[in-house]
Amino acid sequence: MNAAPAVLSNEFTKHAASIAAATLGGISIDELRKHVPVVQRKLSAGQYLYRAGQAFQALYLVYSGFLKTCQTTEDGREQVTGFRMRGDLMGVESIGMPTHASDAVALDTSVVWELSYPAILNACLHMPELQAQLTKALAAEIRSDRSWMLALATLSAEQRVASFLLDVAARHEALGFSARHFVLRMSRADIGSFLALKHETVTRALTRLGVQGCIAVQWREVRILDMDALRDTLRRETVQ
């Protein structure tokens, strides 16, 4: 049964000023509020934001926390399709469909903004820049999917894990956080599902990268010791 996200409680009102500063591609939430109903929602770890097959009615802007998107294969396995963090717009993969195409679940305590999609369409008539941001989000989704499809088809297990760490590092840096020291909110199993690897293979790849002096890992805490060496991993000839 769907666990409906709870409306953000009063304990978060002390963060109202910083939350109000959140933007969608440079468009402030305050500006969006003039045209689109905005609902703040809090998710606990393991709670679903939406489920595949649920009516598609809104897009979601991540303010804080981490979420994963996933689909269920025909044989009942969960396939992780992506990880979302602050500033990411969720639900764009379902635009043009009556229902959501995937599940979205929080990996830790997360706060999102729910933006009514019918209202967004109407707002685009008054805010051309919003239409541009939606188009940009869709294009980014397509580029990311193609990039990872290529990576899964051409890279070794160690290279896939290195590429994943570099991607996480770049996303942290874009948000003003450290690109060299961060905590992975997802499990080894989730990483393996996303990279089409067994979780044991992910663990071995992390160990090898550590032995090579590229990284230091303590459970989910990652320190990138040599960014250039980690990038060089991707340039090595893949041994089939």
C-alpha cells in the first residue's frame, strides 16, 4: 500500500527562510508560488514519494536528502534507475503519461516540493523561462540515460564504480559541497543494481580503487584521495 508523504511538520518552520530560497533552474519558489500551488513534503527513509502506476499529477523538486528511482522487472526484481538529490526535478520521465513510470523512494530523511503539473502547464504561459527549464530537465534526463547506457555497455566493473563516484563527486561540487569527501546514502546493493553489478562486485571494486590509492572508504564515507588517478581508471583499456 502506498505510504503517502506527510506534509512538512512545524519542526521545519525554523528553516522556512532557507527553504524559500530554493530555486528551480534559477526560478525562485516564491515566484513559482504566484502561478503554481507548492506543497512542502517530508519523507522518512524508506518512504515512497510515488509508485509506478500511480496517477501522474505533479513534479517534485528535491530540497534536501536523497532519493532513488526504480522499476520492477518482469521477474519481480527491483532495478534502480537513478539517484536524486538537492535541486533535482523528479517525475519528468512520466510527462505525457497518465501514470508514473517508476517508483521513487527516500534513502534518508528528505524534503521535496510538490508542484502540480496541470498548474505548471498553465504557468508556462506566463513564465516562458519555466518551459525552458522543463525542456532542459527532460534533455538532461535523456543525456544521463544515454551516458549510463554507454557506460554499462563498454566499461568494466571497476570503471563503472569509478565513473559513479566521479558523477557523485561532480554533483556534490555543483551544489557547493566537497567533491572529495562525501557519504553515499545508497547501499552497495542499490549501487550494484544501478550499475548492473552484484553488490559483492561493487565492494571488490571499491577495495581495488582503495588499494590503488584513488579513494579511501569507510562503510559509506568516501574520500577521493587522487581525482586524476580515479579519472585515469576510465581511460584504461577494458579487459573483456
